[in-house]
Amino acid sequence: MLYLLGGLSLLLVAAGLYFTTTWVSAGGPGALFPSDTPTPTVTFTPSTAPTITETPTITPPPATATAAAPFPYTVELGDTISSIAERFGVDFIVIMILNGLNNDSVLTVGQQLIIPDPNMAIPTPTPLPPNLPRGTEIEYLVLAGDTLAGIAAEFYSTEDAIMTANDILDPNQLFVGQLLIVPVNLVTITPGPSPTPEGTSAPQPTATP
């Protein structure tokens, strides 16, 4: 019996030594009782939302109307007869004639004008009524190429009479768009003699004041 107990004691001692040696060589209690392995944490990095860049819509400026026929135009701030004529590509003198304007006319905001076709020629002046009394004064708008002598001849007037009626000092200072007062029928045309044979000069008709 004693031998049996002694054998068990030696067995227990050997087992204790074995476990002790194993514990020391494994680095402590962690080898026999492993610690919990931490669970990795998944971190979500929010993605950057896409940036939406709006492309601005470019609205083209309104095209300048090209007149195909006379049309009304409302005068705006800063308009002049010349600027309106340039905008629509028409002759400013035609705008003046169609709208009864002259170089002294002042445009007002909101005023209605008739804008002609760019191809429209200068309107032909209305013929004067026949048998106007001598010295009747009419208004005449100076056109490109006009001269005081030519205007006087057209209306049977004289340069001096036109210069006096308009306070003109220099007959060469006429300008397009100028409104003249023209006394008409101041002279009469005296018919010349019958045509002469070819090769001879015939006297020209003369104006009689």
C-alpha cells in the first residue's frame, strides 16, 4: 500500500514539473489559456459624392432685324438718326424723308419711326402744284449731291433768294439733311429760238427774274 501511494506521489510530482516547464517555455499563462483574439473593425470611408458642374446656357444676343419692307421702330434711349440707320443698314436720309425729319429734328424715347427697306431708293419728291404764286416758300431737304445753284434751277428760284431765306452766308456750306426754305417761281423760263441746223450753236433758254 505504501509503495502504491509513493508511486502516485511521484507521478503527481512529475506531472507538476511537466506542466510547470511547459508554462515557462510557452511564455506564461497565455500559452495554456490563450487570450481572446480581437475582432478587426471594418471602417467604411465614405466616398466623395460626384461634383455636378452645370454648363451655363449661352443665349445668343438677338439678331438685328434686316428690313424686307418698311416696319415701325420705337426710339430707345441714346438713339440718333445716324445710329438707327447704321443699325438697320439703311440710308439715314431715307429715314428722314419717310418720317418728315431733318437735321434739326430731336428724337424722343418712345417715338415711332418707319424704317425702310435697305434697298429702298430715295423717294421722288412730290411735284409742286402748278401755278404756285411767285415767291411761295416750300421746304426742301438737301440730298447728297445737291448744290444751291441746282436747287434754285429746279424750283425756278435764285441762289440769293434761298440764301436770304435761310440765313446762308456761304453757298458751298450745304449739308445732307439740311432743311431749306425755297421761294419758288421767282424766275420764268424764256423759250429760245427754234433749233438751228447741226453744227451751229443755239442760244440757251434764259431765266427771267
